[in-house]
Amino acid sequence: MAPPRTPRRRTRRTGARLLLTTAVVVASALQGGLAGASPAGPRAVAGVGCGTNVGRVPLDTTYNPATGRYELNDPKRGNHKTYDMQNGTGGSGTVVTDDDNTWCEGGRQSDAVAAHYIHAVFWDYLLEVHGRKGVRGDGKGGCSRVHYGRNYVNAFYESASNCVTYGDGTSNPARPLIRIEVGAHEMAHGVTAATAGLGFSGEPGGLNEATSDMVAAAVEFRAANPADPGDYLFGERIDAGGQTALRYMDRPSRDGQSKDYWYAGIGQLPPAYSAGPANHFFYLLAEGSGPKVVGGVSYDSPTYDGKPVTGVGRAAAERIWFRALTLYMTSTSAYRSARTATLAAAAALYGTDSAEHRAVGAAWAAVNVT
């Protein structure tokens, strides 16, 4: 198929779009309980669904006695709601409902199930790993919207509504843009907007895009979903124009456009490409350099100076980058200031004499940021 056209950014949307031609947690134990003010009102219930690209998954939903139906409304996660846009492009659409709370009817419902589940996975990751309540940190769940437009090959996050929206992709065959890494990537743009406020161009734009890739990988690994296992590839199950994936964190240049190492002027590239050195840094910090197999996937990460880098594990890498993003980076942070921010984060978390602090310096040197 021909590469999809990247849609024009709208001013109210936050975060770079999922650039499909170049780019783009299992839910916690479910508990029942009253969500309304009285037994006669809506109540939280535990359901199960069969979702596009995610398989059979647990769902937190709400039973509405006024309609006698169950709704994709998650009271455990800020009353997050999932809507069907009915292939329109305006408004929120219609809240998706079901008659028996077993959401396995297929068709359009499968996409809604996946989107609802992906939000739960993302929310749980933020809360349980970083102590953050939702994208904006305010405890509000926002929404997910599926079936946006017709043959819309993209996904995006809007700050104003706190909603992530998914297109259906190409129609023959249908390739809906609903995957764990896609949803996590887009919602991570919302986290970045609410914290560092990184811009969308120049080196800050590359760091913004890389942040979403890092969080997407972290969430996907933590989900441990058999239908979509974690890896350091982005968009590996989306039509990638003949490639294995849209982006490769161990060696970003494998996509033919992204850069493995920083150089003066890298900020002139589109953010999806200038994100390469930061993605490479994150992989090296987590896993180290050279050939290895992680989760059944083979990687081989080079270094700018030819020196080996020893990784400190994904958990430490996630914590270091997230702390740097939320406490030390600003809207104008570029690569060298990101290095300073992550060194400060590693020092605060692990100490200046720690293996983690030394690894941050070594990983940045390995992508030519010193």
C-alpha cells in the first residue's frame, strides 16, 4: 500500500501524531463496589472482553440501572469512558454499551474493548510505577474514542478533552490503530504536555517523540499481554511498508531515516527521526550494547565511540527518564540538557557513586551526547 499521508496538526491536539510512514500492564485485579450515591444508582462491576490485538482481557465497567445496560465507564480509573465515533470526526460519539458485561461480540465492539483496556493498562503503569494518577496527574480518566473518520490511518491525544482517539486504518484489510504501544505513546504525549511541556519541533520535539516511545515500550513490557508482548520495537504489527517495525530503539537507523547518534543540526529533522538518539540512549541504559535476545527478539546495539555499555535494567531506565521529564526538563530542553536532567535524576534516585549514574553518562556518550 502507498504510505499514508500525515494529517495536518490541529491546534487543540497535544503531542506529535503517530507518524505511520516514519514512526508512531495487565489491568489490576478487578473489584466491585458502588460507584453511585445509592444502591439504585450506577455501580462498578467486573467484566471481560475480547479486544482487537489484545485478546481476552479483564474490564472495569459500570452497570446503569436506568438503561439496564453495562457501559465502558471505568470508575476505578477516573471514570474513563470509551466512545464509538461512528466514523465521524466531531464530538465524543456514543458511550459503548453491552447487555451482559461479556464484551466478545466482535466487530466494532472489539476495538472499543481494546481501547478501554489499553487505558487501564496505562493508568495502572503510571500509578503503580511512578505514583501518578492519570495522564494529567489530576485523577481524571478522560476518554478513549474509536472508529474516528473513515480509513483514518492515525491516532492522537487531545489535551483539552484528555482523550486518545484511534482511526480504523486502511479498509482492505482493516488495520485499526489500536495497539498497546500506540495508545501508550499517544497518552504519554499528554504526560509530557502536563509536565516538561516539550515542544514539537527542533531537539525538544525529538525528545518529546522519544519520551512517548520509551513509555510505550515500558507499558507494553509491563502489560505482559500474550497477544502483544513487550519489545523495543515500535509499530511492529502495523503496516510498516515492508519493514519489521516502524521504529527500532536498539539501532534507530534501521528504519532508514532515524539517526543513531546526535549531531549538530539534528533538530532540523522531523521529530520522529530526531528522536533516534534518545531512543537509542534509553535502550542502551536499559539493556546495554552489543547483540542480545530480550523476550525472544534479537537486538544488536552499536555505540558511537565503540565502547561497550552495560545496561542497568529497564525498571531503572524508566524511573530515571520519568523523573528527569517531570522534574528537570522544560519546554526548551535539548539533548545536552536532557543529559544533565537524567544525570540529576539518577543521582537523586540512586546516588552519584551508583552504577545507574555511571550508566547514564556512558549511554549518553554512546550516542554522542557529552
